[in-house]
Amino acid sequence: MKKFALVLSLAATIVSATATKGMAQAKAASGTPATGTPAAGKTTSTATVSNLSVQDMGSLRFKLAFENPLRQKTKIYLLDKENNVLFDEYTYGNTQYVRAFNLSNLTDGEYTFVVETGKEKLTKDFAITTKTLRGVSLASNN
């Protein structure tokens, strides 16, 4: 008579990051709420930064890109949920910005890329989550 043992096996831990769609927005502090309409009593100015995108390249690598047609001084930074600055840099004189970020050293949580030019502030939120998959397989004992 053959005996069967039930063996639990832990599948690979999968770490993923998901950019939250539609989160690139002008902050209300700049006079333009997320809907794109002017706040009461505020005048809107021509957008200096446009087409902000964060692309998931896999393995917790992201590509941040935006256009800066007026070539203004721009501050780029990465915040955690508690608004701690994890990365910051300035760019000058470029009409386009593209940079890959390796975020594999970050723990699970919510993060935000911020692009700031003068009074304009655009944000892109994303989350890093770890998922553990478990499986069951039968192993035979002879």
C-alpha cells in the first residue's frame, strides 16, 4: 500500500508595483484642481510641464518622463506615504526628461513622484506590494 504525504510548498514571492492611473494632477495649491478647471478667484497660466508619465518596466524599475517646452528649472522628487523625500534632483534647460528608477530597495507602501516647476506641481502616485502565492502538491512516499 502506498502512502501519500501532503506537502505545502511556498511558491515564489512576487513583488509588484502598480502606478495608479490618472493620478498625474495639478495640485489645488497651484490654482488648478485635479479636474483641470480653475479654482474660484484664481487665474490659470500656461502649463509648463506636460505629459507626465510613470511606466512600470518590471522588477520594480520605473521610467519617469515629462515634457518641459519652456525649459524651466524643474524639481523632481520621490515621496513616501509620510512625505519623506527619498530622492530629489533639479533639471535645467531640457525640453524632455526621461529617467529610469530602480526602486527595488523600497519596502511595500504608497509612493509619489512629484514634478515641480515654479507654482506648478504635478504628481504621480503608485504602490509597491508583495504578494505571496501558496500551493499544495502531493508527494508520494514509497
